[in-house]
Amino acid sequence: MKNKSLSFWLFLTPTLVALALVVFIPVLEGLFYSFTDWDGLRFTKVVGFQNYITLFQDKAFINAFWFTVGFVIVTVILLNVIGLGLALLVTQKFKGSNFLRTVFFMPNMIGGLILGFIWQFIFTQGFQALGDALHVSWLQNWLTNETTGFWGLVIVTVWQMSGYIMIIYIAYLQNIPNEIIEAAKIDGASAWQRFTKITFPMIAPAFTVCMFLTLSNGFKIYDQNLSLTNGGPYNSTQMLAMDIVNTAYNSGNFALSEAKAIIFFIIVAAISLVQVAYNKKREEDL
């Protein structure tokens, strides 16, 4: 047992050291700097909770928070519904199902910045040309206001991540024994009854995982926001991550940026932990 314990810690130590250097120490440093007047190089005094008071009075931060919350709610719902739908589709036995899996997953292979610029061209040039040709007003002037900017970000995120979420659901769907499904068919259960009474309860752990991934990713999105709208017009589509970066590098207020990052971390961690705990309990009930 002693030898086993020693080997366990020998293998685990490099990971713990790397985690401490990359995550724990920077978080603690950021927490300390959030209570100072740090300018990115040095600090001269401790200002207490002044940065936290300032951030809650910052309209740009509050607007970015509510914009991000709305974005997260919509994308979490769409990604899980579409991802599960695609998984149910490609797990059916028909020719081309493996090809469709590849096609649906491919957008996830494209980097966020490149993807944002591609879709920016589609929205501003493709949609505009189509709207002019068909005389459809809602296709025109995309990304020029908060509404179209919001839905543009939603479309890009859902298009990129649906395939990834699909793969997770596929892994759980393929673990459902065929005997259970066949028995339900023999008993006369409809397709909807088989899904609600058998399939969905048995893939509940996948739902927990996908909810966590989509929630955390939705809050942390930066590159698509930067390349697609750059927070415009007039910061109306600026998300939390972009607001934090802009506070540091555009305004030069690194201490305030650290305070925003700490609050951001607390919000994301709290929501993610509550979601996981709630869904785990739901798994037991199902």
C-alpha cells in the first residue's frame, strides 16, 4: 500500500504543480490585486473594496452581464435541443449517418476568431444581398444593432458547438441496451413514450455534462464576440469577458479588471456548481 501510495503521488504531483502555477496562484494573485490600485506593473496602495464598489456602479459591466445572461439562456437551450436532435438522427440506421456525424462536427474544428470573421461576412454581405434581392427587411443591416448582434452571436455559437454536444449525446445513446427499446416496442410504447420513459432518463448524465459545458462556455465566450461584433454598436453587444479585457487593456484599469474577473469567476462557478448538483439529483429521481 505504501508503494502504491507513493507511485500515485509521484504521478499526480506534476499535474498538481502545473494546476497550481496556471490556475490557483494566478487566481490568488488576481484576488489580491483586486484590492489594490495595480496598473499592470505595480501597485502603490491597498484600496479595499473600492474596485468592487466601482464595478457594481459601472453601467457597461451591468449591461454586459445581462446581455451575457440572455445569451447563455438562449444558447444553452438551443445547443442541447439541437445537439440531442442531431444525435438521435445520426444514431438511426441509414446510409450516410457516419458522414453526417462528420459534417455536423466539422464547425467545431474551426477557430473562434476565424469563424467570427466568416460569419461576419455572411451576415453583412450575404444576408444583405439576399435581403435586397428579396426585399426582406429583417435580412438587411445585420450586426448594426443590439438585436441582430445578439442573434448573430447565438447563430455562430450554436452552429459551431452543436456538433460537439451531439458527440456527447451519441456516446450515451449508444450505451442504451437495444433489448429495452425492443421490449418497449413490443409492449406498444410510442416513439415519444420510448424517448421520455426510456431514452431521456438513461442519458440524463449526458444532459448534466452538456449543461455544464454549454453554461460555462456561454459565459466565457470572447473570440466570437471580438471578431463578429467587437462589442458594437456602442458596446451594446459586449459580453462579460470582453468587458473585462477592455477594462484592462483599453482603459488601463487593471485592478478594476481583476475585480470584475473575480466576480465573473464567482458567478460562473456558482451557477455551474448549482446546475451540476441539481441535475445530479434529477438523475437519481429519474
